[in-house]
Amino acid sequence: MSLDQKEYIHLIPEAKSVVSKVIEDNLGDGMLFSAGTDTSIIAYEAIKHNPDISTLTIAFKQGDPKDTFYVKKMVEFLKLNHETFSFDIKEALENVPKVVKALKTFDPMDVRNSISIYIGVVHLKEQGLSKILTGDGLDELFGYPWQFHLSEEEFCKKQLDMWTEMRFSSITLSNSLGIEVKQPYLDPLFMDWAKKLPIKVKINMHNGEKYSKWLLRKTYEDALPQEVVWRPKAPLEAGTGTAALNSVFQKQYTDTEFGEKQKTILEADNVQIRDKEQLLYYESFRKIVGKPSEVFSDSNNGTKMCPQCKGYVKTKIQFCRICGAYPI
């Protein structure tokens, strides 16, 4: 649906005021920077208060990081104090046990995404930084592309369910390293404001394409480069290139080894392993955390047993945070 200007124009100064306030109140000395809409807005506002803030982009060398073009554009545009740190398969493998230990999960998507976050936070910590800005929360508050087809009623329900369960690995990973993570979009002021917005300003059209975060894109379209502010959503694994870890990690086992290990784990732990990447993560999980059915054994308080890992989880969105099974 296209909006008449009078339907949203009054919200733009409000959006600027809220965004500016929560970023000023949640400043860090470093920032994980993807040059997506969320982190580009934060960087634009943050440098007004700290022009020397260190921004860091993480990229997987064996991948195809989609953030590269946009990062270069924004670094030049804002004259950021910036570094891109690239890691290889060896570093990824070294950090798998650390990520699994901190998050207590062997969900391939979660671990794959979190490896780049962990490496980035470690790198910033080694530079002596102690407060790291991230853009977490904006997608959850404004909607994901996979929700575009939903009716307004369905969208509202999905949002409510998501808000009750949303969590961000950057918090857990940073805490495990003794680093404070600053998340402006998760500030209660911003969250309360965003939750009350009508859906039509969260998701709407621009140049024939449907976008989430529509109001914030509209608010900053004259302040940021057009190709950045109207950049399509890129999942973390696509932006950093860690999507390639799935195929790279397939090479850690032969088909025979995988089949044997898959069978052994099913018989010993009653855990279904879906592919070689998940097997790699599970072997660390089993050694460090334990058997899912024993570690996550609380069957009370509305929890549900995951049919694939046999751990108990509490979820309205039918997602197992232990192994990544969906739907359960």
C-alpha cells in the first residue's frame, strides 16, 4: 500500500527525536558495523557525539560478504574510523567451541551467525574497547521480509510472539568476554515507541518494492546515501559471508564418517543430527555442555520437548533454541 504524506509526515520528527535520544543514551567506544539500515543510522547519529568511535566490519575470507559494498560507501560518506577484519576457516573452527559454550546451542544458523560476532567482539576488546554498539532489535520490532505476505492480524500476532522470545547472541557473547554491549533499539524508550506504530509505517512500498523499517528509512533518506538507506535486508550470514560455513564445514567429515556419527549420536543421545555442519557444532556441545535431554530437562512451566534433540524449550514460535529445529 502506498501512503499519502499526511499519513506519516508527523511521525518523522518523532522518529528522529527518539532515535537520537536512545543513541545518545547508549553510546559505546566501538561498534559492529554492517552498513545495513540499522547500523548506518546508529553510526550517523553516534559520530555526532563521538567522531572517533571505532567501527568494525567482520568478513569471512572463504565467503561472499554482501556488506562490503555498502560498508565502503558509508565509511567514505561518514569518514568513519573503520576497520574490516577478515577471518578464515582455521579461526572459525577455533572459535566454534567458545561460541557453543557461551550460547549453549548447536543450532547451525545461530552458531554460524554468532562466530562472526564473537570474533568481532574479541577483536574490539583486544583494541582496549569496553562498550560495543550493535544494531540488534530493529528487525524484530519492524518486521522481517518473510512476514510480508501475512495479513495485518497475522503480522500482529507474529510480532507479539517474537517480542516475548527475542534474544540476541551479542549480549551473551559480549558478557562471556567481559564486554558491555550497547543496543539503542532495545532501549525501553525506543521499544515502547516502535511497538505502538501502525503496521503501514513499519512495512510499505518504495519504488515498487516492499520494505521493512519503512518509517526509519523514510526519516533518514535525505541524510544517508540512497543505496544504503534503501538497502534490502541481508541476513547476518549473508552480510559477513558466513553462509559459506555450511558448505565449508561439510568437508570436515566424509559421508561415511558422518553416517556413522549420526547413527551413534541417535542411539546414545537420542539426538537427530541433520547435516555435517550441525554435527561439528554438536560434538562441541556434547563435550562442553552435555546431553540436551539432561541439560534442558525442565518439563514444567509450559516447556515443550523438542522432537529432534529431546531438550525442553519454552516457545510460542515453535522454534528450538537448542538445536534449531522448526517447527516443533
